[in-house]
Amino acid sequence: MIGGLVGIAGLAVIFSNEIRATVWSLESGVVKGFIWVLVGTFFASIGTLLSGEMQAKKIPLVQSNAFSMLYGSLLIVAYTGIGDIKFGFDVSYSYVVSLISLALFASVLGFGAYLKLVGNIGADKASYVFIFTPVIALLLSTLFEDYQWSQVGLVGVMLIILGNVLVLFAKTKTVPRD
């Protein structure tokens, strides 16, 4: 718990300028967006726990992941149909290539690797990767977008790394089950 809180504090430090500059009002849509982020995080956590349970029951990861993605896609299509939302598809080369690369590398390979990690070390420790992800994004931004590091950013990254160490190397107490 302490490691997670330290990591979240690190994220807050890294994005403190953006958080301060945000207009936190119902009219701006930020509060609604933040609520959707929390809801999405909740359901992603449930999915991670379910994947860990399925792997513990020796259900093959590739098949369970494929079915999960199929069900999620069908829910989105159903939502667009019920919600009278216009469904469109950009056929430009750049859009199709980026969609395929995101689907293959981020969704299939990346998420498959993450779920394998869940099966190997548990959902609690594996989920900490999501707190470390913004650090990787900042490193990529440094390489490709000329991101300039500040002392605040470095303190935030150090907190995230400290939180990661605390989470990954924490001694866990086993509680006997009845």
C-alpha cells in the first residue's frame, strides 16, 4: 500500500503543473472525464484479476485474451448502435497503419505480455506497471519530442522508482484461509 501511494505521489509531482492548470469544473468536462478514468480503471482492475484467476485455472492466455477482446469489441459496437453514435472509419494510409500497429503491438503483444506478467507475479505487483508507464512515455518524449526535464519531473520519477521498489520487494504476509 505504501509503495503504491509513493508511486501515485510521484505521478502527481510529475504532472503537478498540468493538474494546477486544469479547470476543475463540471462545465469544462474535466470532472466527467476524471470519473470515466476511475470507472475505466476499476473495470481494467477487475479484468486483470479475472485474467489471473483464469491463468491459475490453466485456461490458455492467448484464447482467453482473444475472447476478451472480442467481447469488448462487440460491446463497443452494440453501444454505438444503441447510443445512435455515428461509426466511421478513416481509410487514409497513416490511419490504417497506425491502427494496425496499435492493435498488434499495444493490444495483442503488449497486453498479452502484461497478462502473462499477471500470471507470473500476481495482479497486485503487475498492475504497478501502469504507474511506471508515464515515465516511459516521458523518456520517449525526450527522444522524439524534445521534452525538457525539470527538477520536479526528476523528483516525481524518483518517487515512482522508490514506490516500484517498495511494491516489488515488499514482504507479504500470508493469511490462512478457512
